[in-house]
Amino acid sequence: MTTESAQPSWRLWVALGLSLYGLSSLLSFYNVWPTPWVTTRHHLSIEVLALVLAMAVLSALGRPPAKRTLTLLAALLLVLTLGRYAEVTAPALYGRRINLYWDAPHIPGVAAMLIQAASGWQLLLAGAGLLGGLVALFLAIRWMLASTAHALTHTLPRRLIMGASLILVLLFVAGRIDRDLGPRKWFSLPVTQTYVEQVRFIGEAMSADAQPDLSAPPLPESSFDRIAGADVLLVFMESYGVTTLDRPEYAEALEASRRRLAETVARTGRQVVSARVTSPTFGSGSWLAHMSLLSGIEVQDSGRYKLLITRDRETLVHRFADAGYRVLGLMPGIRMAWPEGAFYGYDAIYDAKGLDYRGPEFGWWRIPDQYALAVLDREELSRRERDPVFVVFPTITSHAPFRPVAPYQPDWQTMLGPEPFGPDGAALALRGKPEWLKLGVSYVEAVGYALRVISGFLERRAQDDLVLIILGDHQPASSVSGPEASQDVPVHVVASRPGLMQALEAEGFTPGLAPEPPSIAPMHALTPRLLRAFGEPPAPSAHSPVVSAAPGSPAPQANVAVRQAAD
């Protein structure tokens, strides 16, 4: 039964107003970049309008919602609120929208990384705060629904709400039909649309017709005559994006690191050229960038990645192997079995176990980049009689959350011992904790360390005939790189080969360490440019063709391991 009352109390009107505004705000808030906080722009939620209209109609028919129904509706609205939070926060902090099908499998790895980065009391406080916040939010939604339902048992509020809700719903529908209609801007995008799109993503990914087209011409041949005999080190620098050049505060903070690197390049008789390329991913997914560059095929999601590793395709690694190089993976971030390694065709892979690091652990990733290079120096580069090596080295120190960062050790031999920083050298660095709301500070520190390590390595191998390629794998997350940041990353090539430098400049590179926009190519299209710069294609021969390692066959490997889902 409805209650007939000509003059509902002022308390009822206040509770009704707060409830309607609160419910609508829960499904129409926006992110405050670059934080996890939200703010309202006083937009209307079509889901709340439709719900309130339905409640008003049922109340007019003498069938107001029961307490159990209100509880179920509160749970539903809580789920929609969480969906709204993910929809507006992920692009602001992460750089792209969430795709549950591809992203959900990585949640355990991300959680493990965050647990390692945080202290026990922080985890306890965060867990208690999250649980308490969800319970409080549910109770608040339940109260707002109950207050609305109570007001709808009165004739005047019910008629006003029914009429206003109906008009607003019709205006929303009209705005969807005519995008130029003024009232369209009153409404936020429906939250239910987010869930519908996630279902569509899952359906498309699981569909038999969803197999991506991976057809592409093979990588071009190269004579390698411009780098013949030189060691080649390809460094995928973690989270190294053009934000380090384009954001003034980052560029200024890294100026000394870049200047030191430039001076080291000149002092060791080398030159450097640089360019910008466009990564296939943003904020994470380093393995997609690795695959794109090494295969010469653009790989933008895990589906394409998983399909490509089943294909028989020669990679950049195979091209170097065909040219007589010993091809190596230097991969401190690999901690478990990594069957995908056979696809690339490495002769050996130095993973976390094979590197055998016994020093202090620096966060989830444990192993400082400098230590990995020191092992490479000892095990491979210091051999007197050997073939030239091609090394693929994905760094890990500059991975989010960017702290703690190991101190740089000038004595590279000491780096290989059980106390690489002395008894007290690491204590201060290990006290450095991520500043979750100011990750840019930690980011600059981590990138500065990475550049310092590269400078030190060039100094250590000053007499070597070395071609060093430094390539960012992707931009850092949007909370660091900024809103509307591009997917561009820097690429630098350091060498003492004038012919190579000239060939790279013909491909769009420019001298120095600060390349100007625009990007010269997508990352996968950089591979043919590099091969052309390395040397002209060999002349066709009537003799038997060069036979490369079969991409699907296992290579002799040292502790091959699975890439971490956290990246």
C-alpha cells in the first residue's frame, strides 16, 4: 500500500535529494588524474534514472520493492560502481581500457609484485581499508535505495520523480539518436555498456573467426657487412618512453644522466644516433614489444602473441645466427620455465636462475640490471677466442613501481660477489619505497640508474667493437607519462662504425640522444630498417641456401623461463 500524504516532511525531501544525487554520482564520477581518486561532474546516470522510474511505477501499482529486493539492488549497484571505477581509472593510471579476457590472467602476477613492493603494515592497512570501504559503500547504497523507496510511497514525491525520470530517460534516448542534441551532455556514458563490451571482448576472443591475420613477408636478408665482427647488444629498456624527453620535469631531471652517456660515447670513440618509434603497447606488456621487434610483425595483444609463437617464422635472432653470431638472451626477469624461448632461436638464455644472483633483493624483480650485464661480461664477452655475440637484454630495474633502485657499483668485479654493494651499501637504497601517488619521482630515479649502467658498460668495454641498440619497450603508465601520451619510445644506436651511422641516418635517425618527433615507424617496422642499415641484401647465389635454426625447435638453453605476467 502507498501512503497518501500531501505534505511529506522536510527530512523525507532531504533524504530523497541526497539519495538520488548520491546514486547518480556513483555511476557517473570521473578520475582525478594522476591519482586513484574520483570527482563528480554532476552528470546523470541513465541506469539510476531507469531504476528510479521502475521503482516509482511499481510503488504506484501498490508493489513497492521489498527489503530483500533492495539488498539485491544494492549489490548490483555496487558491482556497477566498481565497473565505473575501473572504466574511468584504468585509462588514467594505466593508459588504456581494461580487457578482462587478456588482463585477468595477469592479476595474480601484478598482485604478487605489489605485495613484494609494499610492507606488511601497508598491506594490512590497504586490505582492511578496501574491505571496510566496500562494506561502507554497500551500506550507503542500501540506505539510499531504502530512502528513495520510502519517499516513493508518498504521492507527491512519486509523481514528481516519475514525471522527471520519464522525461530524462526520453531525452537520453533522443540524445543517442541525435548526437547534436543539447541535453546529451547531461548524461554520463552508461556503466552497463562497459560490461556489455567486456562480454563482447570475451566472445570475440573465443570465436573461431577471431584468429588474427599474422601474414607478413619474411624479414629481409642482410649481408651484415656494416657491422661484421662487432658484438651487438639489443637492450629493451623497461618503461623507457618519450615522456622522458617531452615532459620538461623529467627531461630536466635526466639531463645529467643523458649528458654523462653522451660524454661516455664520445670518450670511447663512438657515435650515437636516435629516433622515435611507436610501441605496440602502452604502460605494460613488454613481451608484445619484444615479439614485435624481433619478429617484424605487429603484436598488440596476447592473442596474437600466443598464436605467433606457434608459427614457423624466422626472427631477428635467426638472422644473426645465420650470419655466424652466437645469439643469447640475457633475461633476469625470467623466473620459471619459458617454452616460448624456442621460438626466437637463442643459443642460450641467461635467466634469473642461470644468473645466480646472491646479493640483496631489490623488490619483486630482485636482480639489478648492472649485475646481469656483469655476468654477460664475465661469461661471454671476456672470452678470448669466440664468435661475435648478439644479445637481447630486457632490463627490469625501471619496471613499475620503480623502487627500490640499486646503487651503481663502479667496480664491476665487486658486482659479481655476494656483497656487491658492501655490507652497508644497499641499506639506504632498500629503504626507498614507491611513492604511489608520485610515481614520476621514482620513475626518473630508475631510468637514471638504467642510463648510468649503460654508461658504465660502455666505459668497461671501451675497446670493444660494439653496436649497442637501446630501445624503450613502452611508455610508463599514464599516471607517470601523462594524459593523452603517445605510444612512442626512443631508440638509440651507439657504435664506432661511420658507415652504419650514415645508413641509420638515411633510415630517419638523427645524431644525439634527443630525437624529435614524429615517430619514424611502428616498432615492428624498425626491424627491416635495422637490417638494411646493417648491410645490403646479399647477392643471390646458385649454391645451397643458408639454413637457419628452425623456430619451433628447442635450442640449447641455460635455465629457460616463463615471462612474468606482472609486466
